[in-house]
Amino acid sequence: MATLVPALTAVLALIFAVALLDQWFERRHTYQLIWAFGMLFYGIAAGAEAVAQASGWNELLYRTWFLVGGTWLVGFLGLGTAFLLGKTRFGYAFALCIFLAGLFTFLTPRRNPTEYADAGSLPALYFVVALAFAIGIAVETYFQNERWPRIAAVAVVGTAIVGLGLMLTTTLPAPGYLVAQGSNVPDPTLFPSSLRLLTPFTNVTGAFALILGALFSTYVFMPKRRVLDYSLEPGQKGDSFLFNLIIAPVAITVNFIASIPGAVRALLTGKLHSRVPAVLLIAIGAFVPTVTDSLYRFGSPTLYELGHLVGVVLIFLGFLVSIEVFREIRIPFTHRVLRGARTEHSTAP
């Protein structure tokens, strides 16, 4: 049973990656390719856990699990959301995600000074880098430039490359791996702070981007009732724009709640845009592993692997529901169609 859960997670994630890659070959949307990489990393990380559960951990599995699952996976999934919403003002939210990731990275060693005794000035450096990327993304979003996802890509891919370089130059004490006490779940504290501090930098950014992107898409594509008005259009006076930027989260929340009855009616009549239920499934799928990972960090690893399985199932279902991502479902890289081309019953805004 201990091997079955991560093995199922790995198989589902790899099937999902192949399906996304097939869709990218057909339609050439950048977000499909990035998500394909993200799910590939999901499958590799879970596969490393499955092999380790079956035959025991070794240094190669331990390094692969941490590098791919800890510093690459979530960041790439969040980056795919950035490219999906690249023509919108979601850039402000993504900038906030990177800023919060940098802040969390900066504060983490202060909460656990003993665990990060070798961190030195790295937390401050990571925070400054995150702040610079956040400002760049926010500025590009303000001027309505669709280049802001490219800046996000530099941040995520750059972090992945830095992580790879640090991993290749890191020497681990024998036996080359560490598991949590009383379990066979890997413990990352054997790695130096320079590597471990990359995980909040990428995971906070990616997880928040997935969840906020899903909620943002839901709000954009659901029938809306505007109770509170706001505007993020450029060209406003500075004080007006800052005021609108501050009240936007409150206005969106109030309008979202007020729009729920209309969305329910649209769902019951088959007129709800497919992205709404799709992104809600994706948001829940991103949230579940975040919760189980947090429980693991607080000393409860029991649900760690199960949370990853539930997460990939929900995210997979969300993508399958989305007509935009999977307009037709077929055997990858063939013309064998399992479900014919679907059309939206609701017009995209």
C-alpha cells in the first residue's frame, strides 16, 4: 500500500504530461507545454518516492525527489497559469505571489535559526531578487504589455537552473539521504540552506499562482454581478490607481460572492463556461497537497503521499473539463478521438 499511492500518482501525472504535450503539438499554446513539464516533474518526483518505498532510499532518489519535486514542480505549474492568463491583469497577482515567496524565504530562517544556521545573507539576497521580479512584472502589467509572463519565466526557469547547479555541487554525508523519524517519507533537512530556501521561493509562488489564477479565471468567466466598481485601467492619476489597486481584492471578493447565484443558475442550465468548474477543480487540487505538505513540515507525514495523489487527480479532472485546454480528447499523438470536439455554450469575456 505504501508503494501503491506514489506509484498511482506517478502514472497519472505522466499520462497527464503526455496528454498535455499532445495538445501542445496540436494547438501550440505555451501554457500547455509548460504544464506538460510541470506534470512530468510531478510524475518523476512521485516515481522516486514509489521506487524508494519499494526498494529503499538512496542518494540518487533522494536528490531527484528534492530537486524535481521540491524546486521545479510547483513553480512550473504556476508559470503555466501565468502564460494562460498573460493577456489579463493577473500579472498583479503573480507579482504579489513572487513578493510573498521572497518575504517567506526571508523570514523562514528567522523562525528556525538553528535549522538554517548556514544561511548567511542568502535569505536577504533571495528576497531582493524576488522583489525585483515582482516590480518588473507589476510594471509590465500596468502598461498592458503581454511580456510579463516572460519575466515570470525568467524567475522560475532561472531558479530551476540555480537549483540544478547547487545540487550538482552539493556533497551529502553518508548514506546520502534522510527520512522523517518513524516513516519512510524523505526529510530535506540534509541539504544546505542555499538549496532548501529555494523551495519556498518556488513553491509559494507556484501554489499561490495556481490557486489565485483559478479563482481569477472563475471570476472572469462566471456571470458577474458588480456590486462594487473598480478599475485597473492605465492612464489614471497615481492616487486613483493606487486606491483602485488596494480595493480591487475587496471588490473582486464581494462581486464574486454576489455572482454565485447567477453562476449556479448558469451551471444548471448548461450555460456556464467550462473554465469555471475546471479551474475550481484545479484550485482544490493545488490546495490539497499544500495542506498535506504543511502537515508534513509540522511533523505529521501520514497524509503526505495521499495528498499528492488527490491533488493530481483533481488537477487532471480540471484540465479534462476545460474545453479550452482539451477541446477534444484522443489517444496522444494519434488521430484516434475518444471524445469529439466540444464547443463552449458560454461566450468567453
